[in-house]
Amino acid sequence: MKKCKIHQKFVHWKEVMQVTISEMKMIRIQKGYTFKRLSDLSGISVKTIRRIFNGEIKSPEYEMLQTLEHILRGEEEPDFIRESPMLS
């Protein structure tokens, strides 16, 4: 049975996303960041961050992942963090 292209792209995105979350887990541990610290820096709830890192949220919002990635990499706060109603 042949898979449609849309399904293949979705599966590929999930695989890439899981690798990204795995890398973020390692960086978080290396830097000693707690879920509480990430929450304070990102404005995302501790519960949501914990669920993302534990794989309980299978398709986290891209903006949340991008926010967490920027924080873990030590990059300057992106504009969308300050403007996002989700994080206000």
C-alpha cells in the first residue's frame, strides 16, 4: 500500500521533531535548566514544558519549540516571544 505524500511529510516532520526534542533534552540537562527555569524564561507553563519533554504532547506548537530552542541555545529573545498572546 502506497502512502500519500502528505502522510509521508507528516511522518518525516514527527521524526525531525523528536530528534529536536531529544537534542533539547540533552542541552537542558547539560546546562542544568529545570522545567521551572525554562517556564520562567519562556512564559510557557511548567506542566506544558514537562509534557513536551516527556513526549506526552506529540505535536507541540512550533512557536513553543522555537522559544525553548532559543532559550536553550542562549540566543537573544526572538520578537515573537514578546508579541505572542499565548505567552503574554
